[in-house]
Amino acid sequence: MVINLSEKHSLLTNWVGEIRNVDIHNDRQRFRRNLERIAEVIGYEISKTLDSSEIKVTTPLGTIQSKQLSKQPVLATILRAGLAMHNGLLNYFDKADNAFLSAYRKHHKDGSFEISLEYLSCPDLNDRVVILSDPMLATGASLVKSIHHLKEQGNFKEIHIVCAIACSVGIEYVLQEIPYAKIWCGDIDNELTAKGYIVPGLGDAGDLAYGTKMQH
């Protein structure tokens, strides 16, 4: 299942346009906030698909039956680029448990790279709904490796992937390796460079949000 929220115009498409815009890329706070807002909208849409149950709520004037989530999800993100989107999801799923992974591209001198995963912190994942955020779904390699690693920690019930921009090539790879994944995108592009960057994309989301880093 792939949901592209830019297929219909909404406020989300305005924010997607802003994170792509080189004229405002120097405003890191605005970039982070737009990622956060995109994640909030996607989180709201995901909430409609989750199991709910009814509880009795007492008001000052009586009682009423009200629906609530049956079980809180686990919000997972890939450090460091995913932090802003993670915050957006946490704004809405404010009682959720959290997981953090350190998957990143380890570059080689010949221009190639491999996905290195050196850190994981997570709660019990058995029978849980996991919502994994990462701003860019490019090749899909880091997401697939991260999901396989999460699966080793517990047999989760569902996995939702939340990203601002996805590439159709990466989506195809993720669904080939993780066919049960549900992918929620702010928008989808169709081109990927030889170095694994999305075109037109938006550049390096981690650098735009938090500043440039040394390559290792």
C-alpha cells in the first residue's frame, strides 16, 4: 500500500513545496517545522487506520461513549534526519513508545556506499504497530535494513513508513523486500541519480535540518 498525499492539494502540498525550495533552504527552523507538519498530517491519516475501542467519558453534565486508540503505536525513526518528522508524529501520538536507529550511508573512496547500522534503542515490539519515519526514501536500502533489524527485536503487527519525499525506485525495492509495509509519502519523484539521490528531490534533509556533517 502506497499513499501519496500530494495527489490532492492540501496544506501539506504547500509545505512539501517549501522544503524543496532552494530560496528558503537557509532557514533551518522553517525546514524542520515543515517536516514536522508533514509528519503531523500523515500521522493523523494513519490514525484513521488503527484499531479503536470505546470508553465511557464523564463530563460535568453526564456521560458519553468515546472512541480511543486500542493500543499505542511505537514511533521509530532513523537518526539524525528523521528527528523532525519523529517530533511531528509524537505531537499527535503523544503517549506512544519510541525507537531510534542510527542507520546511515557509509561512503567509500570509489563513490559507493553501504548502509551502516550501529545503534538501536526500542521497546518490546511484539504485536505492536510500528510507524517508522525518515524524510527521504531514495534507494530504500536504509529503510529495509532498519525494518529487518526491528523485526529481530520483536514480531510487530504492522509497519507504516512515513517520508516527506519518496522515489518510485526505492518504493519498489522496499515493497519487494517488505511486501506488508504501508508507505505514506508527502510526494513521489521518479528519478534517482547514480549516487542514490532523488531528483528533483530536495537535497540532503539531514544537512538542511541540522547542518553539514563530516563524511565517514
